[in-house]
Amino acid sequence: MEKETEHLLTEEIEDYKSLALSLPSYTLNQRQLCDLELILNQGFAPLSGFLNQADYYSVLEHSRLADGSLWPMPITLDVSAEWAKTLQPGDKLALRDPEGLLLAQLELTELWEVNAAQKAEEAQAVFGSQDLAHPGVRYLFQQTQGFYISGKLTGFSLPQHYDFFHLRHTPATLRQFFKQHAWDKVVAFQTRNPMHRAHQELTRLAAESTGARVLIHPVVGLTKPGDIEAYTRVRCYEQILKSYTPDSACLSLLPLAMRMAGPREALWHALIRKNYGCTHFIVGRDHAGPGKNSQGQDFYEAYAAQNLALEHQEEIGLQILPFQEMVYSQKQARYFAVDQFPKDEEPLRISGTELRERLEKHLDIPAWFSFPEVLQVLRQDYPPKHQQGLTLLFTGLPSSGKSTIANALALSLRELTGRPVTLLDGDVVRTELSKGLGFSREDRETNLRRVAFVAKEIAKHGGLVLCALVAPYAGVRAEFRAMAASSGGFMEIHVSTPLSVCEIRDRKGLYKKARAGHLPEFTGISDPYEAPENPELHLDTSLMQPQEVLQKLIQHLKNEGYLL
């Protein structure tokens, strides 16, 4: 373990801040911000800093720090190779949030490279898989940078939160709340989804069986891509809190960046809840599981998370409550654990996928499933498709016809609908938004992420966004999909015009230059194009006239409900 995070008096903090103004600054991303907050507020105790090499390798192999303390998750601070080249042990860095707020100083003691083989080892140890269908694996392989750094942390400030301030508590303030209200037993409920009647019944049973009060402790840092956004979920939690009897439950938000690591994650969550003053912790059948792998199988065995957490509950000092799925009996008008369900009828359940489909299609949701106040909040987040934002990503080889198609569709949409329509064309984007970027893989990915960010913001406000870009790499296109889909609909349209046709159409002579070796990073010739495997549409412009392509697109938008 690194030395304990330094805690300073107010006057000392001001002196350190003055010194930190002259230090090189490192801007933390969202995951790093979540991790730093929980290190500084001791939600990650016994951690007092980002892991050094000895702790890192020990966690991977044994789920323990080098000193033997139970800790299953590698909490690392990753930086780029470019940054790493400027660093050496003894250097001091000012860690800041994206707005420049100084949060901590890191006095560097170690930095080490994490190459592809090491990342594969980390993925296998933590997630039990190297399958990119796992969001934690995908983040590790595609977004985690190539060097880890560690050192002594001096904390100046926790990250600032301006939303739901009354629901944000440090471990110390929550433990104090429990003490003041004489809550000697507290059962924590972990969630990253809205809560419905089954969840309320599960927590009620947990409290009843233990004599504990309930802490609803949802994650509001990073969750699984595609999850309902935190603001909507918190409004749902505030509504469901009203269904509990007075002084039996409370709500507090956890600024955690989930890894979706199944069994290891369940153990991690239990340790965190112990730090927050809880005495009991509910672990579900597939706790923190990310769903199916690329072969359609669950990533983790059904009860693996429960078994691992139960194995360590005595060491943690917190009682694990393993619960089955709660399902509804129409005959008895009540919920049962699935293993105790009456044998003379079929249990009723609605999956998260089915719920989203019912919300999207404005179908009925039965009263036994959820509370009307919760459903009202959710329905506000699911307007009819013809009122939602929509992003269309046109991807294909240079000269495949992407810009022509996107421009034609943009003009037609302005005729057919009064909604705002924005065209983000690759050439224009590189002139205005991404001026200065080259055509290396890193620059291409940066370009696409910038476009995704802009598209997400437009779609968030109900706009239609048409993005015409080569976008040659599958990994960053998946990031684009996840980002854009968080604010509305998304369609990937592969303009699959053959390379031979694209070369004939090329007005700028770029293919000819690439064939001659004058353009070393030209997609389709000297740089690969990773064709989409499952786009919403394939359009081969060598087989259709422009008007046919346009009509096919418009009809598809109507069929999907985005146009009336």
C-alpha cells in the first residue's frame, strides 16, 4: 500500500494549493474522478491512493493488496505514453477535474507500462473474460491508456457536485446519520436501474428478516453503457422512497464507476458498504453482471457473486443477504422469491428489455409491476420516437457516397419535418471542429469522439443529426453508438459501395496517390477499414440511384417511427 493519503489543516491546504499552481496538471476523466473521490472520502478504505505495482499484481492474482488486505478491484490511474515520457519518480502532479478545479496532488513513486498482453491478463483476472462484449473489457482494451502511475496523494477537495446535493454523503456523514438516528442495523441495496415493486418487496423482506433499516444506495458514477441516466433514476428513487414506512429507509447516492465484474464486483460493493456504515448487504443472483457474451451466454454463473461474497462476509464484518429474483403471483396478488413460488401457476415478471420496449412503444405496464409515480417519471424520459433526438452515422470508404446521401436526406428531412436537422460532414468537421488533427489512428478516433459528443448534445434536445464520416475503426464506432444512444435513437448506416467503384468516383485523385505510396494513412489502401458487422442499414450506391437510396432511408425512418 502507498502511505496514507495526507489529511491537512485548512491553512496547510492553502499553502499546498499555492505550490500546486506551478505543477504540471493532469485532468482526470470521469472514471478517474469517481475513483479519486472514493479514495479521498475513504469509501475505498483501506486504499489511500491509486495502486502501486505490488498492490496491482497482488489484486489481480489474489484479490488482496500486498499487505494481505482484502481488495478485489484494481484501482489504477492510467496516463498516455506521451504523458508518461515526461514523468519520473519524485515528480509532483496536480490532479484536476475537467473544469480545472484542483482536487489532489500526486507525488509520483512508480509508473509502469501496461501493454496489450498485460491488459489481457488484467481482463482475465478481473472479468474472467477478454470478450469485447463485456463493457469492462471493452473499456480496458479501448479506453484505458498505456501507463499506470502511483504515488502519495495529498487531497485538497472532493469533486464538486451541484446536483442532488442533499443526497450525497461521505462515509463519515452517513455513519453519523445512522448513529444520530440509532440505526444500529442497516441493510444496503445496490442498484444501477430504476426500482419497481419487486425491488421494494425484496428490500422490505431483507429489513424484516434482519431488523434493519434500508439504505437505498444507487450508483450515480459510471454504470453500464445504455443504462437509464442517473437523473431519471434518482427521481424514480425519490418516488419509491415514499412507499416505505417512516424511519425505515433512506436514500444516498454513491459516486462509483462500476466495472460490471460480477463476483469480484459484488465483493467490492460489500467492502464499500461496510465503509459507509452498513451491517448487511443484499447480493442478487447475477450481481453486477453485464449480460450476455458474444456467444449469447451469461458472463458469470448464476450464483457466483453470492458465493464469493458469502465466502468473505466474516472477514469483511458485514452480513451478506443472498436473494433470489422476486416474481409476482396473480392468484395471490403478492411477490415471492422465485424458488418459493407456488407450483400451480406461472410467475409473472417483466425484464428490463421488455420494460424499455413497453416504454418506447407507449404500451401498458401492469400495476403489479411498478408504482404509478415511478412510471410517470420514466415515461417523461421516453417520448414518442417522432419527438426523440436521432443520430445517423453514415460510415464507409472515401468516395462511397456518404456525404451525398447525408446531404440529400438532410434537405428532405427539413421538408418533411419541422424539427432541427444538423449535418456533420467529415470534411467540414475537420475544417472547423477537428482542425489540426491528422490521420493517425489516434487522431481519427479523437475526431470521431468529438463528433459523437456534438451529436449527443444535439440529440439530447430532440434534434436530428446526420454524421457522414469514414469512421474506419469498429471500436470507436461502438463508443460513438453508446454515447449517441444515451441521448436518443441511433442508426449506423454502412455505405458499402465497393472499393473499385469508390476509386473510379474519386474526384480528388486520393486513391491514386495512396496507390503510389504518397498517402501512408489512406483508408482502404494503406490503412484498414473495419466494416460494420450489424449496421441498421446497408446501402450500396453502385446498385441504386440517389433517389432510390433517399426513399429507402425515409421509408426506414418511417418504419422505425422516427417520421410520421
